[in-house]
Amino acid sequence: MSAWAAPPGILIRPLAVSDSIAELMALLHRTYTKLGALGLRFTAVDQSEAKTRERIANGRSGGSDDRQ
């Protein structure tokens, strides 16, 4: 497995307590809206703040989709 590096100027870090879940979800919803319109099912298209908090608490804040 090869390591992935963020592009220059981009910092990948763990979520901090001071980070706003509302702002994170707004960013994700804006970013994934076009993919959702194409019928692609990404959790970030419409996941709620409550579900995001739950997934973070359970260590599932990475890219996965458990909807079935």
C-alpha cells in the first residue's frame, strides 16, 4: 500500500474539539452536491450533523458509506 500525501498547502489533521461540525457539514454538502445530482451515493451528500457526530465518536469519520 502506498502512502498518500496531501498537496502542498493542505494540512490533514484529526478533528479538534473546537472544530465546527456545522461548518464541516456545510463544506461537505457543497463539495458533494454535484456528485449526488449524478446519482452517486456518498454519505457526505446528505448526512446529518447528528450522524456525523455519531460516526466521529465511533471512529468512523473517514470516507465510508454504511447506507444500504
